[in-house]
Amino acid sequence: MHQAAITDRSPHSPPYKRHRPEQTLLHQIIERHYPKFKDVVAMQGKSWPMLVQQEFYD
């Protein structure tokens, strides 16, 4: 199945507006506490899949 590209929008669609996720409380909490949380998980001998780690890093 072909997915429409973002440029295949209706002329009546409103223009794209960036959501600014960095201004949300969730983003701020993760940014502040993720490094410590990652260390605690590692100390327990556990880890997350590389894809998850990359998403947090990005």
C-alpha cells in the first residue's frame, strides 16, 4: 500500500505547524532524569534495545 507523502496534502489543509515537544513536561522530565535512569537500569544488569536507546539519544 502506498502512503501519501506529506506534500500530497489537500489545498484546503492547514499549513504544518511544529508542535515543539521540547516544551512539554514529559520531554523536560526525560531530559533531566534519563541519564540517571539509564545508569540504574545498567546497574541492574539490564538494557533496552538499541533502537530505544537511539531514540532517547536523538
